[in-house]
Amino acid sequence: MSTISIRQAVLADIEALSVLFDGYRQFYGKESDVAAAKQFLLDRFEHGESVLFIAHDGADPVGFTQLYPSFSSVSLGRIFVLNDLFVNEGGRRKGVASGLLSASIEFARAVGAIRLGLSTSLTNTTAQALYEREGWERDDDFFYTYSTR
């Protein structure tokens, strides 16, 4: 029987988070680089630039989510972007992703955020189905684009 626990991550979780974050990046087609993943996460911790949650199945780290703070000028309020959500093979089909989403929502509410948003690739239909089951709504009101220049 698995025992899933989810909590806000602290710096002492950096080794476990680095491996999970590297797995997340590989899921999106990037080469494995645990050292770079660790440095990226350390930079976020050191500058207070994100909030991370980590999920364990017993003692085994199995998933994480990372929130980036932002603001809505129109709504005059704090928002968070749920930028990263990953559950490794060992944690799938155990409610870990749902738990990470719930922890993220609870955190955003607790700090007075007016909105929590996320995006995923158009081909990640598994994640899209999860978000719909969890009550997230697709945004059809805004055009999203980006520049790499």
C-alpha cells in the first residue's frame, strides 16, 4: 500500500528535486543534465523566484510542481503560473498529480492569489484530461504567443 505525502519543498530537497526536474525536462525532449537542473532550481530558491511542492510515495520522491509568481495589472492582484508538473513512472496512477494540483491551489489561495494558471503542450492529452477532471477551465479568450529573439 502506498502512502502519498505532498508538502512545500525546502532547500534540503534539492537533490531529489533535481532528479525529478531532469526527468520532467527529458519528458519534453531535452537531454539529461542533472547538474544544470540542480543549478536552475538552486537559482530559483536563492532568489525566491518560485514555490515548489514535492510528492513522496513513502520515502521515495515521485513528483513535483513549480509555481512562478506574477501579477495581473488588469485585476490588480497576485497570480501564480503553475509552470511545471511532473510525476515519475513510480508515482503515476496513484493520485500524485491531483494531489500536487490541490496543494498548488491551496497555497495560491492561502497567499491571496486571485488566479492560478497553467499551460501544457497541445499533444499532452493525458495532462489535459487531468486538468479537465480537476475542474480547470480552458482559456479561449486570450491569444498566446511568444518570441525567442
